[in-house]
Amino acid sequence: MSNIWEVKEGVRYVLPTEKKAFSITTTPVGSTPTSISVKAYDESLDEDVTSTVYPTNSPSATDDVIRLSLFRGDKAGAGHKYRIEITFTDSSSNVWTRVLKVVVPQL
């Protein structure tokens, strides 16, 4: 079971015409992230939409910063809310899941 925590910066907004990359710092909980996985859920539809909003799902890490692939607002549903779960293992073999909330507003 992983330890779960939500980013303190709050909700992120991506326009339905945008592609945006996010990054998170793991320093508050663990260092040297490995085994990184990203899942995206449309909370409006209650379904996994990872392959839609992250067609290139290749997160990477440098030091304690995880960089996600581009979130595809142009592939997401306008007016929908998304939960992005970033799971990783730290240098002490603890498994963490960080939750990022993304809103794609109506234009």
C-alpha cells in the first residue's frame, strides 16, 4: 500500500486548447524517485482516461523532481475535472502516491 498525499498548490487549470507539462518535487516525503507511474482519472465520468490525456506517458525524474509528459487539454473533456495519481518509490523503498487535481474549463 502506498502513502497518499495531495499537492499543496491546489487545483491546476489547463485550457481545452492547451498541452501542459507538470512537475512535482518529492523532497517533502522521499528522495531519488524510481518506478514512476502516472494514471489519470476523469472525476466527472469516474473513469481511467490515462491513454487519452497522456498519450505519451513517459514520466522522468532528475534528483527529487518528477516531470510528467504533456497533459493534453486538447484531448480532455471541457468542463471536466481530473485526478492525476503519480506513484513512485523513494530511496528507502517506500511507495508514495501524489495526487494532482486538474480542471479543464469550458471556453
